[in-house]
Amino acid sequence: MPGRALDVLIVEDEVLLATELEFLVQEAGYHPVGCAMSSDEAVDLAKSLHPDLALVDVHLRDGPTGVEVVRKIHDDCGCVALFMTANVKRLPEDFAGACGVIGKPYSEHGVKTALAYLAVCLEEGHAPGLPPVGLELAPAYAQLWGLTEMPRTA
């Protein structure tokens, strides 16, 4: 893992999944800086903690608000978000400003590989190659990070 470890905010309302993600983030060498279970809590934590990356589920305690959370933390906090959801097909074409999505169920290896890939993208400003299996980049980020237009796979 090159450079500084990412600070990662976890936005997930299922306690077991949030705990698992926190463990995976830490085990991969990154810093889980907080966990949010609702949209308001997620936006407040993003504003106060300024994470490098937020892992966001679409369905939170207060409903299917993850898309709005991503828009707010992207627009208001400048935070890069990654959707982690079983509802990939419900994401808007622009990914609400998120850099991409990992579909649930995900594997430990898939999450760790995606985090390592995104760490390089965020640090160097370009992709080290095609995204790993299980990570779908948003078209805007694929272009930003120097990849040709990537079609949606879901």
C-alpha cells in the first residue's frame, strides 16, 4: 500500500456488516474513522471527520437514503464515496457522485482489493489499470482516473 493510509467512513445500518467492514478496513491497513447508521449521522460525520473515502449502503436506518448521502458528502464535504449495496440497479447513471460500487454480497478479498485499488487512484490521481473484479467504477471517475469509458456491468 503506497503512501498514507486512507481514513474511511463506514455508512451501514446493519451492525454486523458495519463491524465486518470496520475490521476489513483495519485489516487492510486503513483507518476506519467512524460508523454511521442514518443519513443525518453520515453527513455529520463526513463534515466533522473529513474522510478520504466513505463506504455507503443505499438502504440506511431512515430508508433508501444512501444516494442522497453520497450526493451531500460529495458536494458539501468533498469526500469520495463508494457504494456497497445489493441494490446496484437502483443507482442513478451518474452514481450520485460516487466513484463506483461493490455489489453485495461481497468477499473479504474483493473489499481489500478494491480499497487498495482506490487508494492508488486517490493518491496518484490515475488508475493503476482496470478495476479489480467486483468493483465497478462510475464513468466520471473512470475518465478522471485515465481509463476509457467503462460500460455499466449491472
